[in-house]
Amino acid sequence: MLEQLPVYQPGRPIEEVARQFGLDPAGIIKLASNENPLGPSRLALRAARAALRDMHLYPDGNAYYLKQKLAAHLRVRPENIILGNGSNEVLELIGHAVLGPGAEAVVSQYCFAVYPIVTHLFGARLVEVPARNYGHDLDAMLGAVGPATRVIFVANPNNPTGTRVPNVELLRFVNSVPAHVLVVIDEAYYEYMEDPPDLIELVRSGARPNLVVTRTFSKIYGLAGLRLGYGIAHESIVSALEKIRQPFNTNAVAQAAALAALDDTAHVRRTRALNRRGLRYFARELKRLGLEFVPSEANFILVRVGDGRGVFERMQQQGVIVRPMGGYGLPDWVRITTGTHAQNVRCIDVLKSVLGLGAG
Ligand SMILES: *Cc1c(COP(=O)(O)O)cnc(C)c1O
């Protein structure tokens, strides 16, 4: 079974690319993993440094302060929050809880790679529903639910396509999923959205006991290296997931940094503004170059370049790391994260030169 398990292919680290091509790491830019180009919040950095002094102590396994703060922030109860070593761990805990041989998970074509991995990890069957315009076809996904379905995974916005579903459609969908099926809405890019849906209200009111919303500190909060994510759900789900997790799954430094990051609303605002500018810039330049792209609601953009792997490799040699999409069934495409404006300009220049589209 392990031989057939798909492998997650992460964005290539800067150090690794520098070693391979004999480049100066300082001259390489990574626009491959949807990280925050502004880095972490200064408040988070200071809190993390202070927390290092106590690294000889085990962390608070229940993360009392972080759960209190998140609960206040989201207007839910601490009992509605499950923390994970990245939201990827929350997805895995869900797999542990509900998947196994004979069970099915419903996903969309072009879904986040972790859903198929978790599904196969627990020996369950993956039901992949064709995408519509690169986005989720929620009606078709509902239609794919059968008696063996245990979970549906929807990322909104979706990675790697950047698409989102309209709020009314999403709410109708969440309210239509049968009670025996867990509906997981992955909101890793929630903070980047204009006009985001309010799914937390369905947890707050107790209306949807089969709903799990996942979020992360890896993306807009800029803490990907510390690994901290969370799920928001009915307390019955949270208490089940709490039994499965390792007692110290989230570390003390990450907890301290996350607490401080929640206070730094200016950093979040700046990041969001930078991303909007980046998306507008990419859209304008890609149009000018005559390259097809999928309009994005996240902090990255999917671009059709022809030979995605080849373009990725040649850009990498010029010190710009993007993400090839062959593993997602999109071999003609690369995914580019928005960076600082200077990084975005350099990325377009290198893309142009690699594609032979004028000066580079
Ligand atoms: C980046 C991402 C995550 C976050 O993963 P972490 O484990 O929290 O770093 C989750 N879901 C999607 C769709 C993502 O793109």
C-alpha cells in the first residue's frame, strides 16, 4: 500500500536550488509555496524569541492562551478549536477519525494534494469530481456522495487554481451535505479573500455539527516554518480529534508567535494590500504576453506556459523558483506566488526570457 501512496512535492527550498546551480542564495527568490513575502510580523518574531528561553520545557499541550485568543477572535468557544502542526495535521486527524478501508472521500479535480494523500494513507477510496472552469463543481460533488462517503474536502479559495465559489453557493452546499458526511472547508487563504463567506457562524450556532473549517498561520500570518494551523468545528468533532492528536503536537514557540501574530492586524492588512497589487500586476503582464491564467482570489496565480516542467527548470536556473503543476494533472501550467513588487517584476522578466517573449 505504501508503494502506491502519492508523495507531496513541496516547493523547492532556496538553499537546495543554490547548491544545485552554484548560485548565491541571496539572489534567489522563491515564489513557489504561497509564503508571505513580507516575512513574519515583528510582534510574532519578538514573541518567538522570548519563548525560546523556555525551550527546555514542554509546551502547553492544550495551548490554553492561544485557544482562548482564537476563540475570542472567531467568536466561538475554545471547545470548538482543534490545533494542529500546520492545518495539514488537522486534515490528517480527520482522516484518522473517519477514513479507512471501505470509506470514500469526495474531492474535486485539481484539489489540494494533501486530500488524496490523506485519503490513501488510511486506505480509503478517492472519488474525484471533474472541475468546472478549474474550480469546484459543488452540485456534482454533492451528487458524488454515497453511503460510503465519510468526508468531502473543499478548499476555498482552492490551491493550486486560486478559484473560489460564490458565498451563497458554498452555504447552500454546506447545508446540503448529509449528516453522515464530514464537510471540510479549507480556508488556508481566507484572509486574502474580498467578501469572505461566514462559515464560522454555522459552528457558533451549532447548526452544522458535520462542518470543519480549517485555517492556518502559514499563509497571511507568515509563520509557515513554525507549523501551526487549526480547525473550527462542533465540540463533538473537536473532542474526537483531540483524542487522536499527539499530546504536544503544537510547539511552544509557534504558540507564542501565533498569539502575537493575531494582534498584528497592520501586518495582515499590509500583506493583503501587497497581494492585491501583485495579482493585478501579474494579470496585466500575463495578458500583455498573451498567456492564459486563472483569475485568483488567493496569493498565487496559475499560468499556462506550455511545458510547465521545462519553464520551471529554466526559471530556476535564473534564480526564480515557481511551482510546476504536473503532479496536479496540469503539465502545461506553473503556479506563481505573489511576492514583493520587485520580486514580481523579476519573475515576469525571467518568464519572458525563458519563453523567448522579448527582452528579459
Ligand atoms: C498552504 C495550504 C494549507 C496550509 O498548510 P499548513 O499545514 O497549515 O502549512 C492548507 N490547505 C491548503 C489548500 C493550502 O494551500
